[in-house]
Amino acid sequence: MRRLSIVGAWVAEPRVFLDSRGSFHEWFKDGDFVSATGHGLGLAQANCSVSARGTLRGVHFADVPPGQAKYVTCVRGSVLDVVVDLRTGSPTFKRWEPVLLDDRDHRAVHIAEGLGHAFMALTEGATVVYLCSEGYAPAREHGIHPLDPDLAIEWPTHLTPLLSPKDAAAPGVAEAGERGLLPSYEACTAWYARQRALVSAQP
């Protein structure tokens, strides 16, 4: 796994084996994940979304603790996946980083608790699956408008963004901060340290 420029964000780039029958790859390996991040990924929920071309989902995040870490890949078509640092006090606050996820290279992205996540479908029927460390809890879930000029995420300009009513009504990052919705870097790093301690305590 390769560390991205935002603390808590990683990309896995598996070796894909091709032959006349098709392909095979290992899209998640607990040992590699723990070696890279220092902690495990507790699996509480697995999701699958299928999106029309141009669909823009996110930017989503959850209250920390416990937050909701994600491990995301695209099994059909392609998406532009984006990690956004929404942790107040973070040295990379408001930084975003894109990763192309597709059914050719089979990359996966790990998004730690407190980070924002969004993606745009680049192909029709783009299918994204992701593992979540916590189950969906509406009261703890929040969103930032993915077209917020304060974030200035560079989405593909040749596509018209298709947003859900909920995402279209989401606040910008400044308003979310004023409303106290954003997680703090201090709370997130304390949570990450707690997770690493649990791994270290295992026999």
C-alpha cells in the first residue's frame, strides 16, 4: 500500500494476473493493510453502488469517534475517487487528492476516519464496492457540497455532475465548520493511536 499526501489515506495497487480466462487479483489483504496503517480494518458493513455516468457522490464523512473508515474499489467501469481532509487543525486541511479507480488496474483506496470521500462515475454503470469499519448511522453522517469552491475539487469538466438532493443541499466546508460539524485532527489522531494500541496489545 502506498501512502497518499493526506495522513490516513492510502492506495493499494495489486498485481493483476491475466490469462485467457480473465483475471485475478487480491483486492484486500489484512496483513498488508496492518503493515501499512499500523491497525486493522474492522468490518461492520459492505456497500455496493452502481452509478450512471456523471453521477457525483459525496463528499461524505462521519463524526469521530468512531467515524467510519472505508476501503474502496471499482469492480466495473471507472470512477474518479477523491479523498478530502476535513479535519480541523490538520496540516493538510481542505487538501484533496484524486485516485482513478477502475476495472483494469483494480486499485483500492483506504480512507481513515474523519476524512471526506467522494467520487464521480466516468462510465455508465460504474460499480463501486467498499468495506466500512462502522455501520451506517444517519445521526453521525454528514456531507460537504462536492462543488464547493472553497475546496475547488477538479472534477472532469466534460461531464455534467448528477447529485442527489441530499448532496446538492449539503453545506460548504466553511459553513460546516461554523456549525461544528467537522471532525478535529486531534480527535482523529487520538482515535488512530487507540486503534494501533489495540493491535499492539494482541498476543
